[in-house]
Amino acid sequence: MADEQNQAPVEGAPEAAGNEAPRRGRGGRGGERGGRDNRGGRGRRDDRTPRDEQGEELIEKLVHINRVSKTVKGGKRFGFAALVVVGDGKGRVGFGHGKAREVPEAISKATAAAKKAMVRVPLREGRTLHHDGRGHFGAGNVTVRSAPPGTGIIAGGPMRAVFESLGVADVVTKSVGTSNPYNMIRATFEALGDQSSPKAVAQRRGKKIADLLGRGGSQTAEADAAAIVE
């Protein structure tokens, strides 16, 4: 009897009826679940596509970063505020303000806000302003003046970032009063918002551009009017 119990089972013999059939491995079940997900019925779809800014390259200038702290029960909680200026270098510019717990997130929020608030400023010959202007916001007063070729951007701090993003190559500016970058930029945008081109003035008054330019004693009013694009 002992010899019969110790005998090895014969190879290829069927299993006993009391033994259960071999179960499927977890890999099989996982394969079925994966198949369901691939059908698209239960799988999560993402139809969103990233939007491009009309294929144009924008110039981003970080003007100022401010760190603030809030005292809470567990200690101090720090936050960051970013001021960003965005422009296309061809007459469009905007500024935005963003707050977050981390610097990169604050900059991204400010950049997104600046892209939504972009305005168009008419430029003469694509390099300078059409006329002088003044802007005022809070305690900030700024003056912007057109300049001949080769002058460059005579501006400092936040105002330089605005004109570089705008695409102005020759301009003379002066800031009197506060040095707060937020108020300086808002005053600068107020001055830029008052800019108007001879073409827009002629359309508003129902006249020709040459008539407006000829009143100043210009002998080449027709040629100057033809050269004006905006």
C-alpha cells in the first residue's frame, strides 16, 4: 500500500473529478477590461486641442514679481504676484497681473491675462509714435514723444518693456511721480490709448489724408499721405 501511495502520477493522465478546473490568471481578466476601455465606451476621451495664438510669436516681458506673506495658525503662507507685458512687436501690446502660490504659476496667469487684454497702437513707419501723448494713473504721470530714426528707446524700467514688446524703435519718455510699476504701466497704456493716426483722423472728419498733412505747410503732402499705412 505504501508503494502504491508513493507512486508518481502517470504523465498525461486526466485529473481527478474532485479537482477544480484551472482558473484564468489575472492577466486574462485584465485583458478583458483593457479591451472594454479600448472600445471607447468606457474609455475617457479628451477632445480638447491646444489653441495657438493665430500662429504668431509673442514677446513676453516679466516686469515685476512681488512676494507677499500671510500669517496663519501654522506659520506663514507665502504667495507671489507677477506683472507681465506681452506684445507681438508689430503694434499690439497688453499687460496682465497674476497671483499664485508659486512663481511659475503666477507668471503663466499674468501672461494669459495679458494676451486677453492686448490693444493695437498705430505706429508711424512701424518704428515710432505718430504724436506726443501724456498718461496719468494714480500718482504716476508719463510723457511719450515721437523721435527721429536712430534715437532708440529712451525709457527705463516698466516703460521700456512696454515699448520693446510693442515694436517701437525710437521714442523718448519721461516718468514723473511714483515708481510703482503697476501705476507706471497703466499710465503708459493710457498715453498709448490716445494715439491716433492721420488715416483714422481723416476718416473721422470725412477728409483726405493729404488735406490734413498739407495744412502744416508740407509740400509733399500727397507723397506723405501715400506712405501712411495706418
